Amino acid sequence: MHEFDKKGEWYGTDDLWVAKPRLLDHTDEREERYRTKYASITLDAQGRATDQKGAPHVDVERLNRSGSAHGSTGGFATADGDRRWWPTAINFPEPGCWQVTETLGSTEVRFTVHVAAR
């Protein structure tokens, strides 16, 4: 278990870990109707959070028909003394089943998000 994952809310492998996305906000923006935010962590060889490898890349593809969504990472953030992460956001244009793939070098973490209509 990594120090940042005391509650078992993170998953990943090697040098890339993501927090489970929890909150989907409904927005009035035509291009970005649904949004989720979560944290991504990149680790060094000793298992400590680092920005030395750069931000992970986020790809989002629709699974239940063709389409993609916009995913991005913000600047490397620090809070609560030593907690460090990449703020990550995905803007979904519409409800559906979406596969999120984050990559950092050769490391890849995938998960699926179901966005329900409101």
C-alpha cells in the first residue's frame, strides 16, 4: 500500500495512480455538459509523488458508440503539507459509457465511467 492510499481509494500500477472519480457535475455548457474531476499521482523509483516525469496524458473514448471526450491535467499541485498530485478533469459532451486511458511513458491505467442523463 502506498502512503497516499490509506483508504484504498486509488488504483494504478508502477509509477501512475488515479483516484476514483466520484463527482459528476452537470453544466450548462453546450460542449461540456458533464464533468468529473479527480487526482492523478506520478511516482519516482522510491514510490514518492513527483512531477519529474511530467503530467500523464488523458484519452477518453466512448464505448457504446463512436465519440471522444476531452481530458486534461492541470499543474502539479501541493496541499496539506506533503500531498502532491495532478488535478485531472474530463468533460463529457453527453451521457454514455466512456473508457478513460491515462498514460505516463509506458505505464497505462484504464477505467470506465458511466455518465447518466440528468
